[in-house]
Amino acid sequence: MSWTLSGQVRDSSVPGLLLRAVPGVITIISLVVAARSDDRRAPYWVALVLGAVVVVGNLSLFPLKYGEPPGVAGYGMLAFTLAGSALWYVLPSSAMLVIPFWAARAAVRYFRAKPLEWVIVGASIVGASVPLYLTTRSVPGACGAAFGVVALTLAAINRRSREQRLEDLEVSLARKQAAIEEHGRAAALAERARIARDVHDVLAHSLAGLSLSLQGARLMLVRDGASPEAIEQVTRAQGLAAEGLAEARRAVAALREDAVPDVRALADLVTAYRLESGAAADFEVDGVERELPADVLSTLYRTLQESLVNIRKHAPGAPVRVRLSYGAAVGLTVDDEQDKRPERAAPGGYGLLGMRERADLVGGSLEAGPTPTGWRVELKVPA
């Protein structure tokens, strides 16, 4: 669950524990006071037994967490409610009236109520109204206590629902912001790739052709016995064209290379595939992340990049699942789900060969082949 201010306040240990300790403290104080008073409807030992049940039931509620069902602690809450209500009847002049109200609120405040919690609420209504009626013989007073428990229960449900909506809204906003950033980064990568293609297709090819032409012109001048000055000028022009071609190739490599290939760069490749193809694409990391050498990161990045290129070519629109695992070795698994077993790799391509060569350079291994539902590429690198 994501961090939220309301969640931090709610889960703060000191206020939460103090609030949950209130019924137990009230019970102990009531028993101490009752020991010096004769205003009891049962022997003192009965009050002590009921008080012990209330305190133990109160302690069972301490581990409860917001949003999680109470489980076995729910039965402790039910015993706490029944014993607290009975203790209020035994000690009519005590402050034990708060127990049914507190129990009804706690039963619905922190988690969605189930049948057991509604039983606790019902027991709280009875526990607040019946002892009051037996003490005062006042029907309006008993009804008022019952309605008070109902009103407190509804208020607790309303507050929990409002907090849940606020938390859902915060999570939704965080997801939207992450999606916007992810989309922007993927768009930037796609734009860099487009510029790299344009530079490669136009400038690099033109410079390569110019360099070849100048080389041919120099050879012709040498053959025809031209002046050394003319040959030198053509040679210099050829050198400038060659330098320009090298710079153009370096620029293309820089545009196609992410600044720091890391786990996020791998996730960006998967995101770019999802945005371009519209197909489902999942990226997951298993194990504890650790720093990897640059050559290993580059091999992981290039292997995933080539795998996604092959999927676009041979299985366009296929869902993709990518898993990066940290263990004794670092593993990268790329699965595409074609809902059928494909044929072996088509001859004439060098993609798999290039991936295996990269794996060999870092002491790793690469396996690629069909699965019952698609194609899998699996890279393992010791790191």
C-alpha cells in the first residue's frame, strides 16, 4: 500500500495503543473503586472474573491493523463486549457504560464488518440498553443508549468509508502521475530512436557515399598524374568525410543508447513495447536488487531490446512477460504468449547469434526456443 498522511496518523503506534488501552484502564479503575464500595449486584469475585475477561479481551485487540479483518481477535472482541456489558450491570455506578460504545465503534471502524462484527454491534446495543433499563427502569433511557450505540456505529462506518475513498484517490493520483512520467520517458526514448534512424538513413549514408566518391576521385587523380596539391586536397576532403561519418555513427549510437542502462531502462523498453503495440507487457523483478557491472547491464539491455524487436517482427501484438531475477546469477527471461507453439527460428537472421555472442563476452549463457504458448529467451549471467 502506498504512503498516505492519513495512513501514517492511523497506524501511529502511540495514539493507537493508548486508545486501545482505554477500556482496560477503565475496567481496572472500576474494580479498584468497587473494592471499597458496597454498590454491587454480585459478589466481588464475580466482578473480578468479568474484569479479567475484559482486560484479556482488550489485550487481544492490540495487534489489529487498519484494513485487515480481525480474524480470531474478533472472538476476543465479542467476549470483551459481553463481559464488559455484564460488568456494567454488576457495577452500575462505574464507568463501564463506555465498553459497549467502544466495542461497537471498534467492530466497524478499522475494517469492513462481517457477520461476527455485526454480532458484536448487536451485543453492544443490548449491552448498553438492557443494564441501563434494569438499573433505572427507564424505557426512554434504554432506547437512548441503544440509539447512541447505533449512531456511533454509523459514524464510525462513515469515517472509515471516507478515509478509504481518500486513500483510493491518493493511490489513483500516484498511479496517474507514474503513468504520465512513464509515458513521457517512453515517448522520449521513441523520439531519440526516430532521430537516430533519420541521422543513420540520411546523414550517415550520404557521408559514406561521399567518402567512397572522394576515394575514387583520389585514385583517378593519382592514375592520371595530377598535381600533388590536387591529390592532397582530395585526400584531405576524404579524411573530413570519414571523420564526419564516424561522428555521425557515434551520434546514432548515443541516441540509441540510454544514458545509464539499469533496471529502470529495462522497464522502459517494456513500456515502450506496450505503448507502441497496445499489447499487454509485464515487467517484474525477483530477488534483492544489487549493483551490477556496466557490461552485464549492457548485455541485459541489448538482449531485451533484441528480443522485443524479434517479437515485433515475428509475433506482432503478442503479450509479453519479462522477468529479471537476482540470485547466484542474474537471469533475464522474455516470454511472448502467442497462444500456440511457434516454429523454430527462421534462418537468415543474426539476432539470436548476436545475443549469444554478447552473453559469451560476459561469461553468461543464452537459451532461446519455443514454448507451448509462444517463444522464450532466457539469459543467465554470473554477477
